[in-house]
Amino acid sequence: MKQEGDDGRLFFRGLQNRSHEKMKLRKRKSTLYLSPRKSTERRGDLLGENIYLVLFTIALRICNCFLVQTSFVPDEYWQSLEVAHHMVFNYGYLTWEWTERLRGYTYPLIFASIYKILHLLGKDSVQLLIWIPRLAQALLSAIADIRLYSIMKQLENQHMAKWVFFCQLCSWFTWYCCTRTLTNTMETVLTIIALFYYPLEGSKSMNSVKYLSLVALAFIIRPTAIIPWIPLVFRHFWQEQKKLDLILHQFLPIGFVNLSLSLIIDRIFFGQWTLVQYNFLKFNVLQNLGTFYGSHPWHWYFSQGFPAVLGTHLPFFIHGCFLAPRRYRILLVTVLWTLLVYSMLSHKEFRFIYPVLPFCMVFCGYSLNHLKTWKKPAVSFLFLSNMLLALYTGLVHQRGTLDVMTHIQELCYNNPNKSPASVFIMMPCHSTPYYSHVHYPLPMRFLQCPPDLTGKSQYLDEADIFYLNPLNWLDKEFHSDSTLPTHLIIFSILEEEISAFLISSNYERTAVFFHTHLPEGQTGSHIYVYERKLKGTLNRR
């Protein structure tokens, strides 16, 4: 009996100990028992990453923004800031794309919202109107950079993610474009963030609804944004077991919501129902009318465009393509697919392939990560070569068209006692920004260059006619002194050809701005400002 009692006590004691162990396990799961180090790390996170990394990236892109003081292409102003300025302040100029409803208001609405807030606060100075939108774009690009780092840390490890991050940050073309108010820049930002949620093998952040919503938004902003995502979405569909559910519960609802939002926004501002995405694709792809603005041979992206955009990253990209695991093959396929599709269109530009540049950084990072003997020289070469090019293109090349706008601002704000000024920009059309960089209803004019939408043979726009015989055009256009503008802005290459007109009309050069070391076509190395001096007034230099 005693032995049985002892056995019973041992049995109950064992149950009590086991219950106590379970209680301990439950306590360990509580956040109260986390180590101080882990708790500190969790509080120090921002966007899922170390707060110092995030703040460094944001600070870098802000510096990036202020160190890009040059112009790239007209669309960074004429398809965003100029439209936003017209939306909020009810004066300005809308290009033919808006009268033909080829562009949507979704992207300009972002900057119009910023302008409206500044206006309501009474802070709508011209400098804030110029820089706040660019700073907003810089912030979005910084978020995209962090997301690229995060996805690589999930797929590989922190060491590998750092090399991809380094390649992304020191890319000269990314530096040149990522703070500009271009639809291509926003397309690139949305593409990187969407990739973060895309179901890549090994990803811990996959979310089909989020990535598809971002892709749909990119398509609304710029319809050709769908091109890089065709192979990625097809791969997702192919690997999905519940294909019908994917179509019915994700593809169709997300597409419907985003397209409806786009239709409503454009209905408000156009005043009628318009499917701008169809109009855009019809003009640029189906009718291929973009050739009006220039055409290149089919191989241009492979022989010039892609190598120029990659720059000194190119050998590392090629090396990385042979080293990267099989699961990254879809990213390489996406890059090649995008280059091939854009190669079929006659009108080609460097910025069109910008959205796939971050994909290339993955392979460049793999290359640097696997280098042994030559790693330090390779890293130094990559950094220095890209920074030199980034600083030159950001601070020197094609800066005159922005500097001259500062001069025009002075005509508006620094000379209240002078007679009203008027400006005629006699340069290739859309060479400069317009009212978004003046913010004053100053009478201004530029040479028009809308494409022919009627099918006329040997069509010439106003700019074409002007450059055929500038002197003759000026004599016909300004038949009396009363119609002459007070200021003319020209490229230096035009000065000699119209010198007779300048002398006879009493124009005197008052300002010179450096533009580029590489003049081409109808541009020159400098921009000249001419002011008309009335007879009897003192000449000023």
C-alpha cells in the first residue's frame, strides 16, 4: 500500500511539473519576455528595415534631388507640372496630348494636390512649386530603393542585399531620373514596390492583391507600364493552381476598380467619359505616330540605349547573369522581353527602359558579391565612374533651359516699375518649362510642334517652318513694331542667322546661359536672352 501511495504522489508530482513546464513555454511567447535587444530592434524599424538605413536612403535622395539641376526631356514638365499648374491656378498651357485626350489626369493630380495645399496655405512661391513636387518624387524613389533592398534580403541574405542596394544607389541613370517628375519615374517606383509583393520563390512578403493593384496603378499612369509585367503576370497565372479564382477574385476586381477610378478622374477634368489608356496605346503602338518625334533602328536599345543606361554596370550585369540562381531567370526574361517589345516601336528613348533597370541591379549585385580578388578595385571603379557621370549630367549637361527660367522669373518679380514684359522662346518646341517655373501670367509664346493627325503628306509644324528660313518667318510674323515681344530667347546657333532681324528691331543681348558641351541639331552650347531697347533709352549691359 505504501508503495502504491508513493507511486501516486510521484504521478501527481509529474503532472504538476509538466503543467509548470507548459506554463513556462507560454510565458516565453509573451512579448514581455523578449530580450531588450530584440525589443529595441523592433522599435527601431521603419518600413520593415533599420531606421538608420531608411533615413540614410531618404537623405541621399533628397541630396540627389538638389544635385539634379538640368533638364532631360520635355515630358518631365509638360505632362506633369504644367498640367498641375493649369488645374490649380487656371492659366498656363496644355499641349496637344491633352486636347486629344491621350494623357490622363491621375499623375498630374498628385502634384495638383501639392499645389493646392501650398496655395491654401499662402505658400505658393515659385521656388516651392518647383522643388516640392521633386522632393515628393525623391521620397517615393527612396521608398522604392528600400523595397528593393528588402526583397533581396528576403530572397538571399543581408550581405547580398547590400550589394544590390549599392548598385542601385550608385547607378548614374537612376540618379539622373529618380527625382524627376516623369511618368517613367513613377512607373519605376511602382514596379519596384510591386516586385516586393510579387510571388517570387523565397519571398516572405508576397501579396497578390497589393502587387496587382500597384501594377494596375502604373498602367493607369502610363499604359506601356504593362509591358514589363506581361511575363511576370503570366508566370504567376501559370503557377497558380486556382486559376479561375485568381481571375475572378483578383485580376478582374482590381482591374475594374483602378480603371473606374481613372475614368472618374478623367471625366471630372475632361468633362466627358474618356479611356485615355486606349487613346495612348492607339497613338503610340497601333498607329505608331510617335515617330513624328524621331525614330531609331530596331537594334538601338541593344546597341546603344541599354548599354548607355547601364553604363559601367554593364560588365557586372553580364557576369551576374551567369551567376544568379534559376529563380531569377524570370527577371532576366522580363528585361529582354521589354527591350524586344520597345525595339518594335520606331520611336525610342532611354527613359522608356528605365523601369527594368532595378531588375538589372539584382544581377550586378550578384556579380559584386562573388568577386574575390578584384572586389575592392571593381567597387571603386563602379562608384567613381557612375558618380562622375551623375554629377556631370545632373549639374552641367542641359542646364541652360532651367537657368533661363530663373531669368524670366526676375522679369516678373524684380521689375515692378518697368513696362510689362513679353517673352518669345524661339527654340525647338517644349525646350523649356513654362508657367510652372514662372508662376506669373506673363505673356509668353513658343514655337508649336503638334503632330499631324489628319494624314497630310509632307506635313510641317510651326517649328519646322521656322527653322527652314528663320529670317523670312520673323519678317512675316512680326510685320509691325507693336507685335514684337520685349524679350527673345534663342540657342546660340541661331544668332548669326537672324542677326539682321535682331539689329533692325533694336534687340540687345542681355544674358547668356551655358547649356551643354554637346550641341546637336537645332541647339547650341549656350542660350541667349535678347531684350528690345526702345529708341531714346539708355542701353544696359
